Amino acid sequence: MGSEQTGTGRVTVYPLTHHWPDRRCLLAYTTTGDFGTTAIVGVLPVPELEHPDLLAVAAAHHAQGLYSSRGGHENACAGWVICTGWSARIGGSGPRLDVQSTAWSLRPDRRIPLAEQMYGHDILHTGTFTLDDGELMKQALRLAP
């Protein structure tokens, strides 16, 4: 899609079962832009786990029925992806790593401008996510199921 994006801020890393019962991945959620209006949800590279297309995962979960139809199917799927990150951050019911401030990078594969704000975001970027701090990255990878 484009060049690598980088930033520093709060990052939440969490496992996701993207296809029941046993297909899993490890995701990271953070924000960037003025007042955090850009959502970043990326797949961490774990060799033994799949690297799914997050919008396809959202479509498989029938996202169009969960979010406003304004903006169409892609917007509904983007909302589902953002919701997974936001929920992991505030939910606290499963394993996760929540770091208040750390440097990160995203090799983007998708950019979706939203028809209306979702969870305070106007845009979603997805792709491959890494934490710059090697020790934090090791901690994050230990969350892999």
C-alpha cells in the first residue's frame, strides 16, 4: 500500500480467534493522528499463526448487521475491526499486553476512511504490526495461543 507508518503511544496486544475453533492470530491496536482519530489494527508476525485479512475476517463475522449501513460493507467491516481493538483495550477479560507508551511500526496493507466516526476514529489502517522494543515484542509474542 505505502511506506511504513511509525508512532509512539499506547498499544494493546491481544489474541483473536478469527475462525472458530482453532484459527488464531495476534493483533495490536493503537491510535495516531490528531487526538487519536486514526485507528491502527495490525497483525503481529507470528510464524506458526496465520496472517489473516482483517476485513475478510470481519465480513465472515457478518459485520454488516452490526454497524450502521452508512458507508457500505467496507465501512461496516472496518467498524468491526476497530471494535475488536477498542474492546480488547477496555474489556480486560482475556490475555493482553497493554503498554502505556512505546514505539511501534506498521507495514500497511489497507486504509479505510470511515463514513462516520467509530469509537472516536475517522480512518482505519491495517497491516503487519511490530513493537520497536525487542523485549516488549517478546512479551507480546508470548500471548500467542
